[in-house]
Amino acid sequence: MNFGIEEEDAALLGEFRRYLDGLAEEGFIPREPPLVRPDHAMAPEDIAARRAFLKRLGGDGWLGLAWPAEYGGRGKSYFAQWLVIEELSYRKLPEMLMSVTMIGPTLMRAGSPEHRREFLGGILAGDIEFCLGFSEPGAGTDLAALQLRAVRDGDHYVLNGQKIFTTGAQYSTHIWLAVRTGPPDSRHRGISLLIVPLDTPGITVRPMITQADYRTNEIFFDDVRVPVDRRVGEENEGWKVISLSLDLERNLNANIQVRELRELIEWSLAGEGAGPRPAGDPAVRAELGRLATKVEIVRLLSAQVAALITRGEPLAAEASMAKVWSSEVFQELPSAGLDLIGPRGQLRVGAPGAPIHGLVELDYRESPVRKFAAGTNEVQRDIIAQRGLGLPRNRK
């Protein structure tokens, strides 16, 4: 079996790397990656820099590589687009993953002609960015329990309720919003999907700071009026749209773990002070080899999902398999790093003399969320069992 990259895709990746190096040469982006990834930007200047970079990518034709030419894309393979997004992830640069690989393709399949005209060009230009409005205080893993009400009033819906863990709302322009249009007990049969600008009157975005000092958000909707023509799909049939978009969301970035592993390996080779290098210890080398094997599996599973999408084949359990393995390795890497480094590994970002700039401690605090973001791993294992292995559903 050939796990290599097609020659055309490899050439495109090389071109993109030279493009990014050129942006660094001209001072548009930093030569060295920032310590904190841009998807957690909170300061106004960081958000402005994020938007400027995405607009530059869009203007230079690097957003939506795999989109058809009729929608403004370059008609490249989804795998080529995945490689470009992976490179952005490795360099800790904004990649607008959700809007480009999830929302845009969903609008191409399920949106109206008006939706495609209004939003697809804005996404590719870097002017429109989406966040997800799914989770609520009483509806996370069980998304069918959501209660944010959307009551029809003529040619508008009137929205009242709350969303939580809405990551990226501080820099997004629109929210991909799941609402209850059916009776309270209608479960997935009474859900609709709306596109809502975040500057709509009645919307309040409030920051929530996680245990990793990163920002997510809670959003309150108070008599928010949204035109009916902003609904994607039919009323009460939003579950189909949500399911389509979630499969695309679970093709996660593998290069986050690749970078973390490289940083750990470099620490082991350099050592600290005048003492022996950690890499000289056979036990350390064995542990790093074990981690490298797991990270390579993350890359292969993610690449498999990208390849299936490229070939137009349906995703059965593959996206869930990639999500489970990736999130568990994401937690295992910093945990192993703390074990290898010892007490000094607990020094935080900014602390003098912190090994690997304190990133191991930061990643350790962030890592638990990966197991329930984009669907808990328990639910993903059910999907693997049912779709991948043909096993029956859980007995209630």
C-alpha cells in the first residue's frame, strides 16, 4: 500500500510553503510560530491580525482550494486542501477550518442558490467566518435535546434561548445555529438550521475562560429576529444538515500533535543545563518512539478521511475513528511530556526557564476538551460500532 502523496499535491504543498515563507520574509507573519494558537485569540489586535491574514490568504487564492471553480475555488483535490490546512496548523497560523471545510461544502449541497451566492464568496475572501451554535447548558452530547426556540412570525423567526461553548464567536461574523422549531419534545424531528449574523440586535456574546486560559463563549438570544430565508434546508429537518456538516468537522488537524512531538524530541536532544541529555536514556528514547508511532497513526487516519472525501466515498466510521484516536493522543502527549520532563514541566508559559516555553503544561490543561468537542468519544465509539462494525444500537 502506498501512503505517499500524489506528485501534484506534493508540488502544491511545496508552493504553499514557499508562499508562507515569503509572507514571513516581508514581515506579514512572524518567522517563528506564536506560543498560543490563533484559534484562541482574545485581544482585539490579535483578532484584527487573524482577519488580515485570512483576507490575504483569500485574496491570494489559498482558501477553498478544493471548492469547485463555479463557487470560486481552484478545483483541487480535498486532499490537497487538507495538506494546506495541515501546514497552517503546524505553523500555528489561522486556517478557518470550519468555514472552508465544513460550512462551505454543506451550503454547496444543502443551501439555496441565494445562500451560495451570499456566503460562499465571502468565505473565500476571508470576510465571512462561522462559529458553531449547537451546544446548550442542557444539550451537548445529546444535541437532540436542544431548546433554543425559534418561533415563526411572518417571514421571520424570533429566537430566545442560549448557546454555550461557542468557540470562535469573538472573531466570527456568523453563527451556524441549530434551533428548536418543533414542539419541545420533538427531539431531532423538530430542529432547524439557521445562518445568523452575530451583530444581529438581541445577541449577546459573553466570554468563558477555560482551565487552559483559552476563551470560548456563551451566547444569549433575546427576541432575535432572523429572516426565514436564512434557514438551511426545510423547517424541522435541520438534523440532516447538522449530520452532514458534523462528518466534515471531524477531519481534525493531525499536525498539532506532530509539532508537539517534535518539540518534545528537540527538548530531549538539547537537554537542560550541564546535565546529560534526556535522549541518552534508553527509556526516554523508547517512550518517544512509542509516541511517534501513535502520532503517525493520527496522521494516517486523518489522511484516510481526506482521501475518502477526495474520492467522493461516504464516511462510515472513519471520521469517528480519526476523532477518537486524535483526541486521546492529544491528551497522552502532554501527559507523557510532563512525566519525561519532571517537576519543571509544570512551569507555565511565560515562566522563566520553563522547558519548551511552558507549552507542555498548557497543552496538558487544554487536552481534556478534545475528548468531547465535536461529539464525545463515547458517542464516536457507538458510531464506529454501528456504522463500521454493523453492531446493534445500545439498548435503552
